[in-house]
Amino acid sequence: MRKTISYVLVTAGALVMLVPFVAALSNSLKSFAQYIQVPPSWIPDPVHWDNYAEVWRRTPFGLYLTNSLVIAALAVAGNVLTSAMVGHALARMRLPGRDALLTMALGTMMLPTVITIVPNFLLFRSLGWLDTLLPLIAPYWLATPIGIFLMRQTFLGIPKDFEEAASLDGANPWQVFWRIHLPLAKPALATLAVFTFTTSWKAVLEPTIYLTSPEHYTLPVGVLSLKGQFVGNDQLVTAAAMMSLLPMLVVFVLAQRYFVRGTMSAGLKG
């Protein structure tokens, strides 16, 4: 009975979460007259699949998509690599002040983004990086607090027998990390990759601050800029927003198995 009630509650919660998505999908397939109709209709009649093609014809949607894909791919690569390296050092190496370093890294998570945006802007301006993609990529190559914590917890859960056996065979610390521990941490790496991809993909504040040229816009900023272009065609903005969600859904579906295993294993060791 408890399991049945749990499944019912989870299913009901999932259906509630799906309502905004279904509503947006429905609106993206309507004409403008149907879009502003009161009361609203859930099923478009007729279905305007051409709204999606119209977005591609009237905007540089492909350019926005390419910019976001480049940023997200490099951000994932940088954060996964550097967070794994730092997390491994904090978990497996005896370093002076190791716990203090971890505490300080996690403490930065309590700082709101708006507090750091001005210092970061001044730094990137001094480096000549404004209106380029670099300010949206470089921070991920310095590791992130959530990535450090996730990878540290994962490496703590790996038995020391593997490390000791590799050391007896003459492996140095880098070889132990790269050939032994990193392959065993695939679920956590996939989890971190999904977190990083979604965070980078949906970022709006940072691209709005650092980017000024339309040819450098990311997909979320590009979709927001359509509001002024498509006055009286809000259904096209909704269609563009729906297309911008597709890459995140694909990444999550592909990494779902590792994602669940990674989030479960992250809390095994303290």
C-alpha cells in the first residue's frame, strides 16, 4: 500500500510538472489568433508546424545554437576535468589544510551571482574578453564548488586497494588518477556533465552582461531578443523556446542511467 501511494504521488507530481511544458508546446503550434484566445484551447486547430520553420527563416537561430553548443561543450570538458582533478586531490592526497580548502570552496556557493558579476566584468574587461565567448567558458576551467564536492565524494567511495595495487606496479599519482580512479567515476562524471551542460546552456545573466554583438548571442539571449522582433507573433517566440529545450532533454536522456547512479553515490562517503 505504501509503495502504491508513493507511485501515485510521484506520478501526480510528474503530471503537474508536465503542464507548463505541454502548454508551451501547444502554444508553439498555434496561430496568433489562437495564441491570444480566451479561454485558451489546449489543442491547436489547425496545427501550425510551420512556426518552427518560420523561426529558422526569420532569425539567425542556427548561429545562436552553434554559440551555445560551443560554450556548453567546452564548459563541460573544462569542468569535468578540473573538478575531477581537484576532487581527487582533496579525497586521496594528504595535503596541509585540505579540509579548510574544501570548506572555502564550498563556502563560495553561498555567494549570489550578482555579487561576483561586477568583479568578473572588470577582470574580463582588463583581459579584453568582453563580447567574446571566453567569459562564458573560462570559469568552468577553474573547477566549480559543486563539481569539486561531487567528485571528492565519489573518489572517497573507491576502495584503496586499487590505488595500492597500482602503486606496487609502479604507477605514479597521475596514472592512478587517470587510469584507475577516473574510469571508476563514470557515473559521477556523467552527473557533473549534465549539471554543467544545463547550467551553461540556460545561463542568461552572464551572456547578457558580457555579450553585445548579436553574432555572439547564446540561444537563451537570442530567444529573449525575439520578443521585440516578433510583436504580434508570440507563438514564434514560444516555438523558439521549445527548440532551445531540445538539447537539454537529449543530454539528460542519454546520460540518465549514469546521472541517477552518480547522484546516489555522491552521498556515500563523508
